[in-house]
Amino acid sequence: MIRVAAIQMASGSNIAANLAEAEKQIEAAVAEGAEWVALPENFGLVGVRQEDVVAQAEAPGSGPIQDFLSALARRLGIVVVGGTLPVRADESRYFNRLPVYDAEGRCIAHYDKIHLFDVSLPDADESYQESAVIQPGNDVVVADVGGVKLGLAICYDLRFPELFRLLLDQGAELFVLPSSFTSVTGQAHWHTLLRARAIENLTAIVAPAQGGFHVNGRETYGHSLIADAWGNILAEKPAGAGFALADINLEQQRQMRERFPVLRHRNFSVRTE
């Protein structure tokens, strides 16, 4: 059994203020017994412009946001799934990186977002072009966190079920998905997609999210949640800063996979002609 918290924020352009808010929410979650905490996408910095984020991207392994995550994990003795932060790729682009810190403050794994959000939203005056400043990652990452296989994904990755199958094939027992879903897409698809990824893979999912209005004029959906392998929502934070907190029973999940062996029934020998 692992008690996990999915932290919800509405981050802005002041890194120090964002880190202070993250620390406040994490300490509150730990006070309620959280052993693992997961932060949302871009928790440390949401720029007014994309170029603002490029200018403040950190070097791999060192910088205010990474140092904060390491020190907090060590001080509180918890696992910290560090949302995402910008890590410099070159002078004009960065990786949107999800690091994982153990209870001693060591970065034991990281994942760079593969699928970039380059879209114009239907029926909304909003468009996004993440590839203008973000360098996509290439590696599918499952972190070994104290013997638990944690599959890493970020926001828009949720729409690509083949990524979650690859994570599953690498032994993932739990998914984490730091996100910054727009209000429009969140209302339409957030709960459906999260529950689908959990159900089809018989794998619990932790989804911390941005929720509220931001300095760049965008509104994010919130509804940070934790769902079990059957698609039941164990905890949810609909709006405002705070967290969703739940116990994840991985032994019960393993028993479910044995009793309902859908994952062993995958059959790719069918003819396509």
C-alpha cells in the first residue's frame, strides 16, 4: 500500500512563489500521511511567453527547481515525482522533463515529454505550438522506485495509448501523468482518457494537474485525480490549490490482473489482409 498525493496548483511566472506554494501543499499532504507526492506539469514556471521559459531553462541536474525538489524529498523523507521543469536542450529549446527523486533526494530517473501539443482547439480561440521551443524526448521510461515500477508520461501523452502499452511491457505497475490540460480539452476528455488508460492496462494512475488562470491568459482544467486499475476514481481535487490523496493497493491490483487476465489475452497474430 502506498499513500500518494497528486498536487494541484495554478503556477505563474515567479519561480520562488511557485516553489513556496508547492512546498506548502506537499507539507500538507505529508501531514496526512503521503509517502509519495506528484506535482503538475510546469509547476515551477508558467511563462507569459514561451520564450520566457527558454530563458530560464535549467542545466541538466542543477538549478533552482531541481535543487528544490531534491532538498524537499530529502528533508521530508518522501518520493517526489517532480512535475515537469524546463531543462536546456540548446540555446533556443528545452526538454520538458519529469524527474523522480527518492527519499534521500537523489534523482533516480527522468522522462522527457515525447508528444508535443501543437494544436488549434476546436470552438475556442486558442492555439499551442510546443514544438517551437520544446525538444521532444525519445525514451520510454519506467522508474524503479523502491521496487515499484513507475511508468512516466506527461499531459498530451495521455492521448497516445501505445505509449502506455510500451510502459506496461516494461513492467509498469503504476502510471503518473503530470498535466496542464486546458479547460476546453479537460472538460471534454480528461476523466474519460485517464480512466481508459487505467482500465485497458489494469494499472492505477496518478494525475496531478494545473488548475486555474495563468499569467499567459490561459485557463487550465484542474481535477487532479488518482484512479485505480478498475477505473474507479479514488480521490479528486476539482478546483483550487490543494491535492488529491489516496492509498494505492498494488497487491490488490496484482490479484486483479490474475483474476481478470486481459493483459495476457493480447493477440497480435490476427491477419490484416
